[in-house]
Amino acid sequence: MSTTSTTLTLDTSTSRANPTPTPMKRLTVPTIRQRKGGEPLVMLTAYTVRMAQILDPHCDLLLVGDSLGQVIYGLPHTVAVTMEMMALHGAAVVRGSYHAAVIVDMPFGSYEASPEQAFKNASELLKQTGAAGIKIEGGKVLAPTVEFLTSRGIPVMSHVGLTPQAVNILGGYGVRGKSDEEAKAIVEDAIAMSDAGAFAMVIEGVLEPIAIEITQKVKCPTIGIGASAHCDGQVLVTEDMLGLFERTPKFVKRYGGMHSFVAEAVEQYAKEVRSRSFPGAEQIYKA
């Protein structure tokens, strides 16, 4: 028996990576945009086929975030993430999903130089992954790029507030908008990106009144992370939400204890291997 995923056919009898089609239509960018002011959008990060399979039935959007640099590759920040990384993981998540709209982050250095550079890299990323759209970080300075991309058929999700790719300029991951001047600039950035055609917007790590003001003023849905419950949706890094790491940011609520669960399972496995009680009779092929 075989089953057809979004981009290739997989043999379900031999492969663990066997996305099972369900009778549902994948959400589209226009559908996401229409959720402004309606039922809150649910978004989580995904980097692998298996995680996409698990998350897909419950999410409206799956974000292949450049946070994979830290979560998957152990990098100190997202600046070192490459196009190749994003393309490979983006394609995996698309293959593992059938319902959610998949959005892929544009990595640092792939879109800032010019609208033409952004179009070249964004179009290549969409071709290689089959994703519904891309996400870029930044404010009004990149509004012409967003307009250039959207007018040429590339859906863009924007990202304002705390922008991790700018960690070297910002000097860290602290909450943004503490001064009146910075708060005003963040709101202006958000309005500029919305007016340029962004179909949705991530607001990260800002004081709550800023997130509320942006949500009220922009035309596209806002998706908060460390922002406000008044945003049009929410996103978290899945591994943070599941409790895979010992330390998580203030804005993360842990919905599981993945770290302790995995650690206990591995500890038990190690004990059984060392005592030669695994593999047992049930796991052995007899002649």
C-alpha cells in the first residue's frame, strides 16, 4: 500500500514517514486573512515530517521557523541559519501536513539587500518546499520589499517587535517597546507592513498595550508570541510548549513535560541494555 503526500509517494509498509491523507482542504492565505477579528488563529512551529503530522489536525498554520537553528542545530541564534536548512525542513513539514497553511521563514541575509534579492530567494524557497508563504522580519524599511513580493504572487507574513535576526543590533532578547519612542516605532512598522500587503503579522516580545494597538490598527490578522491574548492568534515554539527544554521564556506556557518523559524513558532503556534484559523474547527473531 502507498499513499500520496503533498510532494511525493511514500510506501506505508516500510516508511515511518507516511502522512495519511484526510478529507480536508488545506487552509489558504486568503482564508487566513479573512480570520481577522474572528476565531483566533492557532500556529505552532514544526521542523520535521512527524511533528507536522501530529500538529496538523489542530493548527491553522505551521511555521517552519528559523528557530530551528537553536532547536534543531544547537546554534546560539538564528543569524547562522541558511536557505538550505529552511528549504529542507520546509519541504518535510509540507509533506507531513494536509490541513494547515505552511509558512517558511526567510533566513537572515536572504531578503534585506533588495526586493529583487528577496523575490529570487522567496520564489526558490516556495518552489523547493511547496509552502503557502514566507515570513520576513522587519518594519517600514522593508515595506517596499513586501509590496514587491506580494504584487508578484508571493504571500508574506511579517514579523515586528522583537526580531531575533536583529539580535546583534538589539543586544539581546529583552521585551521591546519600553520607551514611548520605541513603542511608536513598532506600531508604525506594523502599519507599514500591513499596508504593503502582508497577509498576517507576528508580534513578538512587546508590551501588551502595543500589541493591542497594532491589532486594532492593522488590516491583517496579528499572531502574538509574548504579546497579548487580544491578538488574532497565537504562536509558540512547539518544543518550548511541550517542555523539551529546562528553561523557557516568560511568555511560554508549558503544556507538557517532554524533557522528563524522554529522560525517564532513556534511563529505563539504558538500564535494560546494561542488564541484558533488552532485547527480550518479544523482540527476538527465533530460527
